Amino acid sequence: MRRPISVHLRLDPICCEGRGYCWELLPELISQDDWGFPIVSRVEVPPHLLDAAREVVRVCPKLALRLEKRSPM
Ligand code: SF4
């Protein structure tokens, strides 16, 4: 039996230069702090947002976002 895998969006704060538009593309999972930097939700990316999450990873100009797959322990 295959174990379910969850997908999570991750931010590399060192690479991120802020003031981007990722939160505009995926407001369900990314918000903006007072300085214009993204705040990425730690919850699992729900299936209906996977395509949008892949797109926001693809268009980040600093390659600061990635999708991480996790299997339960
Ligand atoms: S698009 Fe990328 S570099 Fe710009 S704020 Fe979002 S994560 Fe940071």
C-alpha cells in the first residue's frame, strides 16, 4: 500500500528579495509582511492549488520558492 505524500511550499529567505508578486498569484498560501516579504503558509498545498503553486515557483525571479514532498513518518 502506498503512503500518502503531502506537498508543501517552501521559501528560501536568503534568496528572496521581497516586493515580488508571489502573494498576488497565490494569496491562499502566501501573504505579505509589513516590509513586503512573503509569508508562506506551512500547511499542505491542497490539490486544487497545486498547479498555482507550481506556477508561482516557476515565475519567482530569485528561485526562492520550491515545492517539497513529504511522506508521513
Ligand atoms: S516572487 Fe520570489 S523573490 Fe519575489 S517576493 Fe516572492 S519569493 Fe521573494
